[in-house]
Amino acid sequence: MDRHHTVDTLGQSSLMQTIQNGDLAQVQRLVAVDNPEAKHLLVTTQLAATTEQLGQTALHVACLYGNVPIFQALLDVMPDVNVRDKAGATALHYAITTRREGVISALMAAPGVDINAVDEAGNTLLMYACYCNNVALVQTLLAGPRRLSFTQYNHAGLSALHIAAQRGFSSCIQELLDANIFGVNATTLDGRTCLMLVKNAVETAGMLLRYPGIDVNLASEDGNTALLHACLGGHDDMIAYLLSLRSVDVNVTNASGDSAFRFAVRTENAFLAAQIVQTTSFDEEHVTPECGPIALSVACALQRVGLVRRLVASPHTDYNYKDKNGLTVLLQVCLSPSTDLTILNILLALPNVDTNATDMRGNSCLMVAVRNDRVDLVRALLAVEATNFNFANEKGDTALTIACEQANYPIAEVLVALPTLDVNHRRKDNRPAYRVARKKGVRKIMQLLTTHPAFEMPPDADEDAIGDHDWTLRGCLREVGAFFLILGQICQPCAWCCFGYAISD
């Protein structure tokens, strides 16, 4: 029979179309044969027909749709249950990946089924089962009387155990390890262990570490341990978990000479670098000027004074370097509300340190210190001659207007003591420091500002009177009394108006 009469334009036979429609009776009619000639015709025109794109037979299509009676009807007449598609996958491979449990059972019981079948990527049935986390099938395959090549590797260099680890499937891993098919330190062809493959599956890692004999510091061919693999992959949960283990060697270096710390500073991951430095087994001798400015940032953040002194003593340390967030080390130190003044003084003593470096919003070190209400840092910064205390950020704020906004009298007092302070500077909203303080109702700072030799009373000072309230009990009573005074002028005097006269006095 001509192929034109047995397939459609998509390369599907009439039998495939019937399977897709779920018509069991029609499938049974199509496969019902009672003589050799009819059987030959069925095989050549229907059962052997394949889709043009993927090379799927009717048996593959039946696996995809998972109708067990239809599949069984085909299985009874299929001459080869191990027929493959263009990727080398059998019907059993299809049944596993589509999780058709009834079809899997039918195939596993079929005579002649090849449970050692390997697709073109080198994947065995056991690998498929592990990839799909089909624990029951893994157990069946492991317990079967027929010999399986359990330790076989696919073309990616992975065994079934490593596929399960890569997917974080703890139950499959346990089945394979408990069957003594693999050792817990079994490696891929490039030397990676399960612990290196589990990514962020911390619970799976914990399960692996309970097996006796596991080597958490084993390295793959490139010299990377599980910790370094986690760092390279950006698996933060796994990094934190591994760093919590005393048995992990945080100082080990790979074939490229990178340790976990060096990797962190090279990628400007200050948080990771700080995590590593804080481990009890970390050797600070690994922190050298060659590690770059991020190492200095971490040392400052962790207030490791000795380490800071050692790093800044080297001519290789660029202490004015801006990280990916646009911050210099000095800006970061000023940003921290818990900064040790000793650290700041070490940095300020450096030649050519930029005290006027700004963040992405134009805030200088001095402004940042003011925002953190750190008068001690403000004094230290102002002691450096190069510090520009009149510098304005993107919103037009200066250190003085910020101090007024935050109602911080001690810092305002330090700033007003500067003879060349621009006390009359206006922000972009046209408010000078005096109006900012007035709107905040901080009379003490308002009076302080007027003592500066260059102070000029702004002609628009009264525009912010609405914010100039005395929030003490007496002040609040005075406001209430003023309301009743006005009320008394437009209505007949009453007891409430008399109360207003009394409390507004």
C-alpha cells in the first residue's frame, strides 16, 4: 500500500490519529488481523509508520496519551516493543518521562522488553526514573532479576545517582546508596560528587552528609570543592549551609588559584566574602592587597582593625575604588550605624583619601554620617581639610539641611561653628536650613542658625509657620484656646469661649 494512503501531512498514520482520539474500539478493529498477509500489511503501514519530525511509532504515541487498554491492544500485536524514535528513545522511555504508571507496568511485564535500553544521549531507564523522581520504578529496577548496568554514565558524564542529585531528589539518591550500587563519594566523569551537584537543595545535602565516609572537601578535576562549586553557581543557601560546617575547608584553592574568599572579592560579592571571613577556620593570611578593594570593605565592615591596617599599608590597595553600588570604602564605613571610629580614623589618615566621594544619589560621606546621627564621624570628617561641608546632593540638601530635617541639634551645632558654612543655602524646594528647622518646629536649631555670622533671615520664613508648633501640653492647650477665641468672635459667648480665653492666655 502506498504511504500516501496511510499517513497524513504531519506523517501520522490513521492508527495514530485513532489513538489520539481515544477510540479503543476503532484501534481494536485496525489491529485485528487473522492471516499473515493482513498482519504484514498492518506492520508495514501502521505499526512501523513513524512521524516525520520525531520518528514516533504508534506505540510511542500511545505512551504519550496513556490510555492503558489502547496501549495493551497495541502491545499484543507490536512486533518490537523496543522500537526507537529518532532520539533513540523506546516506548518505555516515553512512559517514564510522561509518568504513565499503567503503561510502565504493562511494558515492564511485556516479554522481550529491554530494561537496559539506552537512548542516543546515553541515558538508561534507571537514569530516566531518577530524572523523573519515580522512586517506585527505581526500586523495581534495582530489585529486578535482570542485570542492569547501574553504574553506566551518559554522554554528559552523569550516572543515575548524579542525575538524582542534580535534581535534588533525596529519595532516589537514598535508594541507590542503600542498594550499595554507588558510594557516597562517587563522582561524575569530571570528578564531581553528589554534594557538588545538589545546588541549593540543602535538605538533600544534609541527607548526604549523614552517610559515613562522605568527604565534604573532595575536589573535582578543576580543583573545586562543594563549597567552591556552590560559590561558582551562586547557590546562596548551600553556601550558608556549608559554611556552618566545621569540617568544611574554607581556605582550599582550586586549579586556578581561587579560594572561596578570592572568588567572592573578585566578583564583588562583599556579603559572601564577609560570611567566609567570619568562619572560625578562615585564615586571614589569605586576605592580601591583591584581593582588591572589596577585601578592604569587608575588613572595615567586620571591624577587623588589624586587617584594615595591613591592607591600607600596601600601595596596591585602591581605597577610593567604587564598587558596583557606587560606594567607596569610606562611604560604606560612614553608612554603617555601628562603625568603629578607629576604622574611620585609619582611612582618614590615608593620603588623598576622597572624603567628598558620593553615592548614586549624590550624598557625600559627611551627609551619610549626618543621616546616621553620628556626630563623632561628623567631627572626624570635618577635621580633614579637604572635606566640602557645603556640598549639595541631587535634591539640593547639604549636611546642614539634613541635620535640620532630622532635628539633630548636636550635629547642627558642630556645623554652625564653621565660619565658612553656607548657612543660607537653599534646597531645590527653595527652603534654606532655617525654614527646614522651622517646619520641623525645632526652635533650638532655629535660634542656633541665627548666631552664624553670615546668617540672613529669609524673607519667606513665615511660609513654613504651619509646621511651627509647640507640641508640649501647654502648647497644645494654647492652640485649642486660640480656636475658641475665634469661635467666640462669631457667636454668642458661652462657657466654652470663656474656657478659650483662659487657656490661651
